[in-house]
Amino acid sequence: MDEAECTRLSKFLSFVLRHQPSAVGITLDAAGWVDLEVLLEACAQHGRPLSRATLEEVVTTSPKQRFAISADGLRIRANQGHSTSVVLGHELAEPPEILFHGTAARLLPSIREKGLLRMDRHHVHLSADEATARAVGARRGPAVVLWVAAQAMRGAGHVFFLTPNQVWLTDLVPTEFISGFPED
């Protein structure tokens, strides 16, 4: 499978497993899992046939590692980014001193005023490296990378989770913990 096809399938799976499982007629369990065979059958019935081998290839070769297959190989779920109601059960983690958040420049006025909010997702997503944050921010226009004082936040009582694909999650980032605005 070529890279473009892998990206197309990854985006489709993200849509189904993170945002709208009903689009193919499936239901996620409370932790976001669905039986692999149920997903494959539902995709085929909705004009998106794919084989188990293709699905596994998307899961294992995706640079963003958005998905996980259960240890028994029977179920699949998205690692984070859900707008549907799920409890992913990620463990609390001690963040590094600084984490990064990539965003579009046009969103800076709102971030300055309100901080980083989870919006329609379960958490704010942060990266341990600036390059990843820049790539994420560039999806919606010219990117700006903000610095988040994660250890200071932790000291103030905020909690952090680390997903299997190394995305840091927190409920919100108040403005006092954000730096790197263009005029800073």
C-alpha cells in the first residue's frame, strides 16, 4: 500500500474510531474498543472494504500511531483524540519540564485569553518535541509552537497522562503556563 492510501485509510479510521462510529454502524465500548471483525464487516457494508492485513498495516506503519490493537489481537481503538464519550484509562504520568503545543496562528487571540482548552475532545494534546507540535499546528494554517510549563502546571495540581503513542494529555492549560507567543 502506498503512503497516500495509508494516510487516507488512517484518516477514515480516525473519523470512525474517534468521532463518528455510527457512520459505519458500529458502537464503541466504554473504553473505545470495537471488535476488529465487526469493524471490518461494517466498513465493507458501507462501501469501505478493507482486509485485516491492510488494517494492521495502517495501525503498525502510521507515523502518528493513532490506533492500538488489543493484546489478544481481537479489538481496535484510537489512542486519543475522541470526541465521543470513552474512558481510555491512560495512567497518570510525570511530565517533562516543558511540553509543546502546535496551533494555527489565527487561534492565538483566543488562546491568550482563555488558555488551551480541550474544545470537543477529551483532553488538550501536547508534544514532547517541537517538530511534532509544528507539524500538528500546520494542519490548519501557518503554525505557531507554544511552550507549556508542564512541571509548573503539575506543581499547581494539574494532571497529565501519556498515551501509548507518546501524546501528552491534560484537561486544560491556563494562560499563565503558556509562553512562545510571537511577541514574547
